[in-house]
Amino acid sequence: MKTKMKTLAVAAGLCAASAAMAQSSVQLYGIVDVSVRSGTGFTSGYARSPANATSVASGVGPTSRWGVRGTEDLGGGLRALFNLESGINVDTGMPANAATYFDRASIVGLAGGWGTVTMGRQNTLLADSAGVADPIGLRFAGLNPNIQVTSLTGHLLGVEFGATGSSGSSNRVNNSVKYSVPVGPVMARAMYSFGEVAGSSSKLRSAGLGLDYLTPRLSLTSAVTQFRDANDRELKAGNIGASWQALPALRVMANAGYNRGETSATAVTRNRLLAVGVNYAVSPLVDVLAGYYKVDRSRTGQADDGFGRLLAFVEYKLSKRSKVYVELDTTKWKGDYGVAGGKSTSNGLSLGMTHVF
């Protein structure tokens, strides 16, 4: 009898453990993207140049990355969640950010009917907004102006705005709290990042608001964010955009981004971006994505400059997880943007493959 009772107790324990495991999930995921690229008037790092370059490149398509994410059902509609994500340079096998291992995401949070709150290092609301309306779906991070200019991934200001650990990028911030709440098709967001500078509550902090309307046919997006540097100077940035399913096989997208940064006590840099493009499903296996981006920059005491850039992808799906693509880009430079003495027009061609796991 005792043996039978022990057996029943062990079986009950195993059932309880199985039920608990069924309420939790952990997923290893990632994207591996690599291509062979030839550029005229570009360096291998996609900067304007008087020379040409041929290279093996990571992330011409979607950015290569790996991560772990998970959720736990806490009951009553409440969930715990986490996400750790790191960028990869597939061409060298090195982390994309040598100084910050989980550079793309390092968060934990709670979600329920009242919305979702996450804390840690995460995308700003500008980066979230740019992803809704970017014509090429945030591909080619090194050359996509919506990523570089609108999301502030490469703002070229030479100042750390927000708690980012970088003087060249403000698309992700540390020490942050983000709250998102859906009301039907409307998604409202708010975000605050603590600067954590001793003796100051404002230095290196950032704060933003976002509002989206998201449906399969039409999506509208908007976001604004204010950043501070270690001298309490300001960077203000915003984005508005739209994505419209005009035909079953055709989606049209457009957005406008803006930022203004105080780079010294007397100098200000302004960037304005306009983008428009399309996604067209030629067949179930072939997609064409194309976007035109116009960037205008003004700086105190310097001549205005900027560029116009066309980016296009033709993708062929080998399976649900694997595709090959051809990428084409051409850039017409205005003034000395990037470097004096560079070619007035730069062009690029990439042949690549993406695998998602």
C-alpha cells in the first residue's frame, strides 16, 4: 500500500511539473544574413569615398542576430516575459558591439490586459515607429536612412545623447522603462530612460511618446523623443508614417523623420528625412521591395548638405526560413556630406542569403 501511495505521489508531482512547464516557454531564435557586395564610391563600411570596395558583408538584408526570449503564464491573464538579443557580424564571427554583449535587447517585464511594461536596454519609440512604415522593412541597417537618421542609429552628432554608451547612436537606451497599451487597433506607448548621472536627474536621460493605428489594411505611426547629453544639451526627434495595402500584392509606405541636436553651446545640427516606397509580391516566391530616401542636413556655420538614396531588393524564397536576394542601391550626394572629395554618386550591388531560425 505504501509503495502504491509513493507511486501516486510521484505521478502527481510529475503531472504538476508538466503543467508548470506547459505554462512557460523559452525560445532560441536568430537571423543569419551574409552577402557579397561591390560598391563604387563607398568604403566597405558604406561610408562615402573617392574609392571603390568589394567585400563580404553581414546584414545587408536584415541585421544578423541571435537571442533568447521567453514567457511565463502567471495566471489571471498576467504574463512574465524576458528578451536577451545580441547582434552578430557573420563575416567575422564577432559580436556587432564589442562593448555591450546583449546590445540589441536586455529586458524583463510583465504583460496583461492593461498593457505591457518592460525594463532594461531596449529600442526607443522612434525605432519602433520607423519599423512600421519603412519601405524596405528595416533591411540594410548600415545604409538605410530610416535606421541611420530617423531611428538615430548613426546620427553623426559625435555626442552621447541618452544613456546609450555611444557617441554615434541613440536608437537603443539603457536604464529604461517602456509601457505599451492597446485599445482596439490603437497602440499607445510611453518610455523613460534614467540617465543615472550622479547629482543630476536630467543629464543623459530620455523620454518619449508614441501613438500607432495598426490594422492589416492601414497602419499609421508617430513618435517623439527628447534626449539629453552629459552637459544637459538637447536632442529632439520625431517620426510620422503610414503603410497602406493598396492591392492584395502591393503595399505602399511613406514616412517623415526629423531631429535637432545641440552639439555644443553654440552649434546645432538638423536632419530632415522623407521616404516613400513599395513592397510588391510578384509571386508567392518572389518579392520586390524598393524605397527612395531624401535626407537634408543643416549645421551651424557650415553649408547645407544631404543625399538622395534609392534602395531596392529582389528576394526569392527557398523555404519559409531561407531566401536569396539581389540588392541594388544608388546615392546622389549633396555637398560634402560624409567626406570632402568623395564621388558625387555612389552605387552598390549585393548578392546575399538570409536564414531565419
